[in-house]
Amino acid sequence: MTTENILTVEETLRNIVKKITRKEDVVLTPTTTFKELGADSLDVVQILVALEEAFDIELVDEDLKSLNNMGAFIGYVKKKVAEKKK
């Protein structure tokens, strides 16, 4: 796989959220919350599972509880992806 085919965490997350919430106009800002995206608790679980599969990472429930917005969440996912590459 070439680097041109690799989506960023933000792009991947946006695509997953669009698919799961069935909304086309998904805007992710650092302060956006899952609730503001129209995602209920089941949607959030599906989003987390899809991200884990997309990046072959494990998102820890205890870590996720402290993440209040997309900025923090995306930073956490990027950290997990970086740890996997080590």
C-alpha cells in the first residue's frame, strides 16, 4: 500500500461517522462532541469498533471516558496508531 492510499485519522473518522450516522455534512472540529454529530451510544460503539478495525488498534474504555471532544479523541487515536508502528 502506498502512502497516497492512507487516509488520515480525521478523514477516516469523518467517513465512519458519515456512514454510521447517515449524515453527509459531518464537520469535525476540535470542540465537536459525538452528541453534536448526532451519534447515540450505539453509534459511538460502532464508530469505535470501526476505528479499531481500520487502524488495527485497541481503544481502551477507561482512556475514552476522559475524552470530551473530537480534538482529544483524534489525538488519542493518533497516539494509539503511533504506538502500534513502534
